[in-house]
Amino acid sequence: MEGASKYIFPVIVTGIIVFVVSAVVTFANIGLRADFVARWLKAFVIGWPVAAATAYLAIPHARRMAAVLE
């Protein structure tokens, strides 16, 4: 992956993953309550930057491990 997409891709992918996972975990923890959407979005806003930063740190290591296993 070259250019800006090298930096944009992890942000997009983690956004999609955190969007879905935060909804599932929020639902599992509190069920479908009146404040579900507010709590889900709060979890998403907190989780997405954490996931994106983790992706930037983990991707190089994951690539090396995948190459070793290849």
C-alpha cells in the first residue's frame, strides 16, 4: 500500500469495525434501552481513536508475522 492510502486505510477499517463491535457490546451490556444510541455513540467515539492508534502500531508487526507464517 502506497501514499496516503497507507494512513487512511487503517482509519476507515477500524471505523467500520468499531462501529459494529461497539453496537454489539453496548447491546449485550445494556440491551435496547431508550439511551442505547447515545451510549453506543459514546463507546464508538472513545473506541475508534484507540483502535486506529492500535492499528498503526500493530500493522507492521502483523505483516512481519504473516510473512513468517507464509
